[in-house]
Amino acid sequence: MIETLERIAFLRKIHLFHGLGDVELETIANQLDEITYSKDEVIFAQESKSENFYMIYKGSVKIVRKQQGKEIQLANLVKN
């Protein structure tokens, strides 16, 4: 589990949270749900709606689209 101070330091590096103070960052950090995914596990599928906001703390995420039966890699996202 990632400690609150580590979460705050992580959030400081993300442009979306630029300009927020310690109190705001701590509030956000304490609201985060930490989820670990296995290699090649699908986080959400094409055409499905996600109601979550994802941040990569460790590792990477491959973004793919299935088109005409083939898998096309669109991006490979890594931690900030």
C-alpha cells in the first residue's frame, strides 16, 4: 500500500493537480483507491464505459483497439 506522503508526492508531478496546496492534495490522496492489475489483465474493454479515472503509479498500460479481427496498439502508457 502506498503511504499518503508518497501519494501526495506522486500527485504533485501530475499537471492536472498543479497549483493545489498540501491540504487539497492530501484530501485527494486519501480518496484514491489503489488497485493492482496482473500483466495482460484487461482494465476495461473497447466500447465499454469507464466510470473511473486511472493513474499509473508503477508499470505500464498498453492501449489497444481491435479492428477487423486484429489488435492494433495505439499507445503504451507509463508512470509519470
